Amino acid sequence: MKVSARNRFNGRVASIVPGAVNALVEVALAGGDRLVAVVTLDSIASLGLAEGGEVVALVKAPWVMLMAADEPLKLSARNQLRGVVRAVQSGPVNAEVSLQLPGGSLITALVTREAVAELGLTPGAEAVAVVKSSQVILGVPA
Amino acid sequence: MKVSARNRFNGRVASIVPGAVNALVEVALAGGDRLVAVVTLDSIASLGLAEGGEVVALVKAPWVMLMAADEPLKLSARNQLRGVVRAVQSGPVNAEVSLQLPGGSLITALVTREAVAELGLTPGAEAVAVVKSSQVILGVPA
Amino acid sequence: MKVSARNRFNGRVASIVPGAVNALVEVALAGGDRLVAVVTLDSIASLGLAEGGEVVALVKAPWVMLMAADEPLKLSARNQLRGVVRAVQSGPVNAEVSLQLPGGSLITALVTREAVAELGLTPGAEAVAVVKSSQVILGVPA
């Protein structure tokens, strides 16, 4: 699939909880990891999303925040995915950090180099990837 | 106008569809391109937005995703703007890519250099700029 | 606190205005600056947010837009925080710009170097940091 988003998760719709305007869609990724997205009811209809259906979840790396694994903080963000740092690619200001989740999925965050140092993000370290559900774009094969 | 957002679209309000809390505002850009924004009803009132009124739509480049033009994928994002690559400015990790839309508007995305290569984003190539409507900020002259 | 977000504001919940699905949470920062976040009612409950309670507001630097202080533009974004530029750290494409708010809090934005020049963002200059309330993540001690 050719999209610029570094995070493209293939999965199946695990559940859809409709609200008045939006719906909460839980996506079960291969390997058992889970991701929650909020999309409009219009999008549920136009994409034909239904439980069990194939879906792609897209998240750009600048939309992912990282948190140290031992940070005693409860967050409002729906997606808090604990994983192990697999790769760190540094530029002069920013760095791309990839975590591997327990089910095998990789999630990549764009953070500052300063954050990489502060959080001790070296390969093998544990960390938590945080993504607001409103930031996740869903897709289906056309 | 002096704002840091690389994308500043001048247009007119084409339609406002109010919900319980938010409203969907469709903006007609010069040249006929269209952009959809979700803002609160409070903002509709405080900005005095009404059909036909002048409005500016602001989108930061890191909030724009790019997709290959031939990608057979339907997305939940409301704004999917097909255009032609006009400029690519590369840094060590990221690149700014500008697409020209059919009506003439330019839209700029900040993506990784890796994505530029994968999607073949060279001047003249077609691509689709994807923006969630919740990511668009609207403004009016004070 | 170890999170990658450059903006971590300690404060207290000043008010909570519940809607059908989401609530608007106003956070009073030390020194009197204020920040508004939209989070789900579920998050209000699971974090145990209540007026007067301690809370952390998190915002990644790429989510912050800057506007010139004299720009005659009214925006739909809820958070428009006027401050004075304290630091500019430039990379080849982007720059991190920190503003100090009247109450003393610092807010950092990731913008392009081009924007730094256009807006005249040198130390001592005034500018406005713009953040959509839907982009703010709230946290409480676990």
C-alpha cells in the first residue's frame, strides 16, 4: 500500500460502538494488538465497515507520542500501546523511533532527539506509544 | 497573513451542516477546490460564519498524509484531494511535498523521505492529499 | 515526567463542561495561564477528573501552530495563547520555537524555518500559539 503514513496496520474490525455522530471502531491487528479509531457514522456507511471486515488503520508518525514504560501517569488517550524499542533513526532535531508491540506489529513515532535521550529510547528498552483515537484514519480496499 | 501553517486556503463558506456540538463547514476555494472542516457550534457563532462569507482554512503540513494516485483504498478521512506534485524539498529525515489541485490551490505535506521514494513523488506525478476534517482550523478577518 | 511531548503543563482542573460524548476541560496552569482540552466522558470517569484536581496537559510540538501577534484574524481553535519568543532552535527544514506565556508557562511549536523568517520569530518578539482543544491529551498521577 502506498501511503506516506509510517504506520499502516492491517486488521479486522473487532467492534463498532456508534454514537450520535461518530463511532468508536476497535481494530484487531494481526498478532492480537488492538487499536481504537473514532470516525464519523458517514464513514462507517461509505466504507461499509462491519464487524469482522478487513480494515487498514493509518497513523502518521508525528501523531504518535511516546511515554516511558515506568511512568506513573494515566492518560485520556484511548490508544496506549506498550512495546519494545526496535529502531531509532536520528536526524539533527527529530528522530523516528519504532516500537514492537506484543503481537508483533511495529509502531513508529516522530519525536525530538531530546526526548529520545530523556526517555532512554535505545533498542530493547520498553516504552508506550500513545495515539488519540481521533487521529487514526481507517481504510478499506476500494 | 502571518501564520506558521504552510497551508492557508482563502475561500468562501459553501455550506454549514450543524450537529449537536460540532458543525461541518464546506469551504469553496478559489478555482473550485473544496475543503471540509469540523468546528464547534461555538466557533461558528463567535466567528460569525455564514454561507457565502469569506474564510481562511489553515492546515499544518505535518497533518497532511499523502497517498499514491492509483492506490485502491477508500479512506475515512473527509478531505481527499487529488493533485500533481509541484515541488519536493528534502531534509535529512523529512521532506515537504507540494501538490497542485485542479482549481490551482497548492497543498503542502510533511512526509518522510522514505515515503517520497515509495510513492514516487517527483514533480509531475499524481498523488492524493488526505486531511481529516477535524484537523482544519478556520479563520475570519478580525 | 518522561513523555516525548515537548509540552507538559502541570495544572488543576478549573472547570468541566460535559456534552453527550465529550467534555470540555479547562486547565488552570501555574501562573494563571489556561488551556482547554476536549476528552471523552469515559476519560473523565477513568481518570477521575474533578474540579480542583491535579492534571497534566500534554501537547506535541508539531500540533502547535504559531501566528503573528498583530495578525487580524479570528480563529476557530479554542487555545490561542499570546506569549513572547524565548528560544528558537533551527534544523535544516524545521525549527522549534518556544514562547513564554504571561503566567510563566513555556509552549513549544515545531514550525518550518520559512515560517520563523516570515513571522519574525526572534527572541523577544510577540506571537500567538494556537492549539485545537481536541489535540490536548490529559493525564493524572496513576
